[in-house]
Amino acid sequence: MKSKTSRRAVMKKLALPMALALAAAVTPVQAQNPKEVKVGLLVPLSGLYARPGSVMRMGAEMAIDHINAAGGVKALGGAKLKLVVLDSGDTTEKAKNAAQRMVSQEPDMVAASGAYLSSFTLAATEVTERAKLPMLTLSYSDLITSRGHKYVFQTSATAAAQADMALPVMMKLAEANGVRPKTVAIVTDNTGASVASVKPMRERLLKEMGLQLVVDETFTPPLADATPLIQKVRTARPDILFALPTAVSDAKLLLEKLNEFGLGQGKLPTVGFGIVMAEPDMLKTMDASQLDGLMLAVGSWGSKGHEKLIAELKTRYNEPWMTQNAISTYADMWVIKDALENAGKADREAVAVALRKIDGGPSKFYPGGRIKFDENGRRVDAGLTIIQWQKGTPITVYPPELAMAPPVWNKK
């Protein structure tokens, strides 16, 4: 009996070392096999903002395919990225619920991108922050990276920063064409990015530039009728109109009413912030001539140097041009990939640390600055692009190194 007991005891003692030795022998072989690493995309695919969300998905899919075709994540033995897409819907509550589903259903997800509208991003990132899931966003609101969060990374310049950069450029452009604007009108919706864009204008920028605010109107989307808003603009006859809708339907109503009141087609220089008024859908119910001359300050855009990507987007998805939604989301996937390379493991905390330390040099797909984030999660020295509708297409006219045509200031 003692002999059997002793044998069992000996075997028991040997079992753990043998198992560890076997695991050590097997592990290198397993590491050579391709593995999947989940990355998320949280965007509106239903409701009022489904169109921009679908374009963000296009950009993400292109990037994932390009990354995987180039060998995946080399630091992880050639691991392939797997895109997990969730619909954030068309309200902040839906966006928050979608973020909760994402973090609960995908515990092995290492990072995500989203959620288009700043209001949605603010709600969703409250959830992803608690889950310590790194979240990259093209959304503009300054609040997104003003809350002390450690897992949110803003790749676009903030709304306030864009206003600071854009307004002087617009004034110089006007003066170069023999015009010195003195009065402005603001018509904006009440979403996060729009509010953040006009805040510095109202508080100081207009005064600093010697501009008088003669109309200041805020609406809640969706608009039922733009007549009361544009009637006030027509009565005041400002030198510049700043229009900030975030839904295509609202943008169309505003621009159609401008044309109806004789203020469109360059008669009243109109400037927007964000990409909604440069969406291809604008041409479905509006004539291109009604859009001609409209200028927009945006976080990024398909520009000089992106010709191959623009051509692929056209061929693959029948998209006529590459908006910020596609180019920025494409870039986000590459940033996540580079963070994985630096982290050396598919772990969200390790990826977050890598994102905080990353310094990828000059950005290829975001204007200005570097692929580097400050302590708040904002991309260092992030710039902007200014695009203008010219002959039926919104093209980059600023900065000069990205411009595909010179800008034109339309006089009243």
C-alpha cells in the first residue's frame, strides 16, 4: 500500500512540471498560427445618421483588408484584425446602450473607433472608459477630451481649435478677393460639435476679427421648416453665414431655403463646420449649382496624396469622393494596428498604454500634426482641411499641401 501511495505522490509532484514543460514546447508552434484580434466600430447604421455611419464602415473595412493583406500584426505572429461593427442608432441613449453591449459581448476586443456625432461619442465613451477600452474618435466636441478620461483618443482637431484655425483663413481669403466682411450670421443645431464650434466664435473670435453677429439662431434636429431661420438671415443681410447642421435633411432644408430667398449660389458666402453639407446625398435632391461656392471646415478629407484610396473607394463602394468619415476611420484602424505592434500583445490595457506613448511621425491621413496624443488624448498639433463645392464636387482647397484646387470667394 505504501508503495502505491508513494508512486501516486511522486506522479502528482511530477504532473505540474511535466504539464508546464509540455505547454512551453507547444506554445511557440501555436504562436506561429494566424490569430484574430477584435477591433470595434461603433457607428450609426440606422436612423437619421445612418449614411455617415455606413461610410465610416467602408473606411474601416478597407483598412482592415489592407492591414491583413500586408501581413496583419507582425508582433503577434501575423495576427489578423477582425472588425466587429455595432449600430449606435440615432440617439445618445441608443449609443450608450450599444457601447454597453459592445463591452459586455466582446470582452476580448482590444480597441474601437466611433461614434460619429459628438453627442453619441460623449455618451458611448462614458461606457468604454469604465471598461478601459481604448476608443478613437473623429468627433469634434472639446468635451470629449476634457473629462480626464484615459482611454479616449481624439484624432480630429477639436471644434474650438478648428474655429480658431478656420476663421482667420476665411477672412484672409475674403480680403484676397477684395472683400472685407463686417457682419455674420450663425444658424446652428444644438448637437455637441456644433455647439462647441460656435462657442469660441460667440465668446471672442468674432470680436477679435472685427465681426458683428447680426443673427444667432439654434435649432433642434430634425428641422420641419427652415423658413423662420433663413427669413431672419435675409432680413439682416450678413456678409457671411455660418451654417452648422449635422443631418443631411437639415442641410438640404437650409440650403434650399437660401436659394429660394435669393441668397444661394454664391450670393451669400456660406461656411459650414463638419462634413454633412459635403455628403454625396446632397446631390440627390439639389442641383449642383445650388451648392457651388459653399465652403466647409472639416477635420480631414480625401486630398492630394490619397488618390489611390479615393479610387478604391469609388470602385468598391461606388462613392464619388472620400469624406472625413471614410479617411479618418481608415486611419484609426492603422493607428490601432501600430499600437498593437508596440504593445506586443492583444490586451486592451497594453494597447491603451501604447496609444499614450505612440509617436508615429507625420500623419498621412489626418491633416497636420503627428500621430501622437497629449495627456488629454488629443492628437498633437491636429490641423484641418477646408473644402469647397466646385463644379459639383467638394474638393480640398486648404491647406496648400493638400489642396486639389485654389479656393474661390463668392461675393454677394
